[in-house]
Amino acid sequence: MYPSSLTQLARANLFSAPLFTLQKVEEPHQSLHGQSTRRFAAAAVAEEGDSCEYGSQKYFALCGFGGIISCGTTHTAVVPLDLVKCRLQVNPDKFKSIGNGFAVTVREDGVRGLAKGWAPTFIGYSMQGLCKFGFYEVFKIFYGNLLGEENAYLWRTSLYLAASASAEFFADIALSPMEAVKVRIQTQPGYANTLRQCAPKMYAEEGLWAFYKGVVPLWMRQIPYTMMKFACFERTLEMLYKYVVPKPRSECSKGEQLVVTFVAGYIAGVFCAIVSHPADSVVSVLNKEKGSTALQVLKKLGPKGVWKGLVARIIMIGTLTALQWFIYDSVKVYFRLPRPPPPEMPESLKKKLGLTE
């Protein structure tokens, strides 16, 4: 029994689900007790050389640590570009382009002015990375176990989307206070120059709400972004190993695997930037203006205004996403965490479909 022409068309869509993939499947790895280890949706016995079991508490903790390093360092590294992007969004009359934005900022604040907001950026996105990557691994295994091995494979794109959305919900709550401080520093000249100046001033003027009034727009921006980031990355990685890389992942060196990770991350980042940019514009303006709501800001910006700064965001987010996946995967390699290969169709499902004798 072979897939129909309809299935062949579905296979070309990165986000189709369920998706039937025909490929060579090796015999399942046998544990010490003679049982097949499940690689997609359940904790597996640690293979020789791994520092822990897939799905163990140590595994989740180190994944969270990898998220801290990958998100905190990369977002801090692109603070100058982020600053110019925010100013393009909130003051397009003064900052007319990326180049003009850099020139005006340096002229008014000096080169050091390009680093405004680095401290809340580092703290906020480190906390976001902890929750985003750590909880993603948790929810991916949790939802996969609920679905069962066969459904987890067939509906794996939906699984990635659900797990990443759930993780980002909590990640944005952790990010929101520092994001509000960062935007206030970057977009209101003279308000405050440092985290120590800005946070107490915001609290004195508006109370605790000042730090969380942007959480809903953050969800609007970050949840679609993260869903695209993880689902597109996972499926792009799968496609790269299937159609582009000339040998199986198991035969690739760690360095070669990290290069593939970087490429898949950059492709995912471009899509992430596009789907999340309108909400990002709303967040930037909302955290600048007192008393405004997300709906009011959206009406004020209009259909064209929400796309201001898109080129800068594509450059920033594409590079960020690629570097984040590269760093995150490097952390896994360094700590010898289990790194399961791209998902394969379970033998039981192949038998049901008549693909094996």
C-alpha cells in the first residue's frame, strides 16, 4: 500500500497534519530490559554517552539553562538594532529608516546611547528563555504522551504548536516587567537611562500595573512568534535532513549537525518576524504611552503603521532565532543531553498502513 497523490501533495506542506512520511526506519533501540525506547513523546533510557535520561528532571533543568544562555545573550547582543527598531515604530517622523535611526541616536546620545536598555533586556529575555525552552520540552513530552505514540507522530506539527504556545504563555509573564522597562528607557528620552532609575519611577507613577499592562500584547506578539519558531524549526530541520543533507543525521558530526540547526533556525526566524511584527509595534507604542490600550494603539497606527520597522525586525529576529537554536543545541551537546533524531513513523503505524510485511 502506497500513499495516494493527495498524500504526496500534503507531504510538501511543512505545516500539514497528519503527515505520512515514508523513510527508512531502523530497528528500535532496545533497552536493558528488552523494551523499545520511545524517542518522540516519552522519557527514554539514557543511551551510552548521554548525561541523563530524555525527559528527566535533569534534562528539563539543563534545557531551561540552555534557554537562559541562548535568549539572554542573543537579545542583549542586538540591543542597538532593537533600540532603533523600537524608535522607528514609536516615532517614524523623526526616525525615518534604519540608517537614519542609528545616525540620529549616535548624534543625540553618543555611541553609548545604542546600548540603552541592555540590563532589562538581558534579565527579561533570560527569564523568558528559561520558560520558553524548558517548558517547551515539558509540554512536548506531556502532550505527546496524551496523544500516544502513533498520534504524536501523525499530528506532530500540531503537537509542536500546542507545546510552544503553552510554554510561551508562561514565558511572557516572566518577560513582561523587564520588557516594559526596556521600552520605556529606549523610547522616552530623558525618562530614565538605567534599570535602577526606571523601574522604581514606573512603580511610583503607575504601580505594579505598569509592568504588566503589556502582557496581553506580548501574548499576541510572542505566542504566534514562538509557535512559528518551534514548529517551523522542527519541520524545517526534518526536511533538511531528508532532502538536503546527503547523509543521515547519525552519520553527521556534531559540527555538521549544528550548521543544519543554524540554517533551520534562520529560516524559521524570517517567518517568525513577519507573523509577530504587527503586535510588536503595538507593544512598543503601548509601553511608551501612559493610559493607552492595545486597541487604541492599533487604531492609531493603522494598517500601514503596524508594519514600520519590519526590515529591521526580520534582520534582527532571523539572526536571533538562528543563533538561539545554535546556542541551545550547543548547550545540549556540551552537557551531553539526549538529542533524539527527527521523528520516524512507528512500526505499529507502518503495519497498519500496510507499509511493512
